[in-house]
Amino acid sequence: MENGFNLHQKVALIAGPLSTTVSSVVMGLTRLGVDCVILDPEKSVPQAFINQINDAREINDKFGRAAFIPSDLTSQENIRDVIGRASQTFGGLDIYIDALMINQPTPMKIDTPLEGLDLMIDKHLKGSLYLTQGVLAFFKSRKRGRVLYLLNESPSAKVREDVLVQAVRSGLKGFAAALAKQVSEFNITVNALSVALTEEYILAHDPQAKSIKEALEKLKLVDPSLKITEPDKITQTVTFLVSPLGAAVSGQTLSLS
């Protein structure tokens, strides 16, 4: 199956802080030969993680490399600059994975002003659109590319703390569907992957919990059917969608539970 993915010497641009999801995706892709550049708006990527990936490359030259660029993704000018730097890091761009997910609860308090909404839109929506526009220039010239948006949504209709995130991120579903038609002639696919319940999501919704297990049990009091979406499952799905095997899938929103 690894040979079927045929990702050796591809370059992936991954936007988002180093969550368990992002770290799993980076490790999975580099094991298949992908060079990964992480654009980190929160400066959360430890050098030790990058060293771990690159040390594995020293042992097995079929593995990919990793680098990270601390990035301000709230300005179109900054984003153009950072895409240029990212493309020079490993000599190109083939894949864009948007992991600018919102894990914090975002309820709409009817009697309270919507504080922080503009910043949320700048970081988690405008940044995604500007980054997409920037990478498409590379993909169009090479007549190939993969764009994938990771969406972290409420895992259950019974969980009612994620109202504003729907306004900010869910528009990427329709955007992916429309953009996929526009760029299909250049062999570019555009998809969204909806992830219900990750470790970051669980802990953000119950910061007082002493462990993920405790936080998950509290959420299960609201909806007993809830379960964690394992990072490996996310990584396997991402790998399929950004590989040649996923060439026929475009304009879709896939859901992982």
C-alpha cells in the first residue's frame, strides 16, 4: 500500500499548531517520503519534534524531512511571504493541508457582545483562503496538487458550545465544493475532512479535567455514543486523499467519527 500512495519527494504545506492530529499527520506523511513544512501561528512546534523527524531521515533516506516556520496568518502580505519561504525550503509545493481548527468552545451568548469574532475569522477563515490562493499558483503551474481542510466540529447535536465555529469554518465545505470544479482542469483536488472528537477538543471543552478519560466521561453524560477519533484514523484518511489514489475524490466533505 505504501508504494501505491506514491508520495515520495512530495512537499506538503501544513498550516496549524502542533496538535496530536498534526503531529500524527506529519509523522505519517514523512514515513511515506513527504517533506513537510509546518506553518505554526502559535509557535508551538518544539525543535525536538523536528529533530526526531529529520533524525529518522538520516537512518532511512526514503523518509521525508520536516521544517517549521512561525507564521502570522492574519495578513495577506505575510501569507504571501511565508508561502514563498515554504516553497524554497524543500524546493516546491504539492500538498496543502489546512489544520487551522478551532478547539475552544465558541457559544453565542445572546446578551453579550461577540468579542474576538474578527480575530477568529482572520485566523481560521481568512488565513485559510489566502493560503489556498497562494498555493494554487504553484499547483496550477505544475498541473497537479491537493488541498485538504480539516474541520473540528461538534461531535453531537447535543453539544451546544460550538456555535460560532460553525459560522467561521463550516463555510469551507461549500468553498471546497465550488473551488474543486474551478481547478479540476489542472489536476487539483479540493476536499474537507470533518473530525468529530480529538484529544485537543476534549481537553479544551473541559480544562479542569485531570485526564482525557475524565473529560470524555463527562461528555458522555451528554451523549453516551461519543468516542475519540484516533489520530491514526485521521492520518490514514489524509494520506489517501492527498495521494494519487485519491485523485477521483474532489469537492467532498468526508466525516470521521
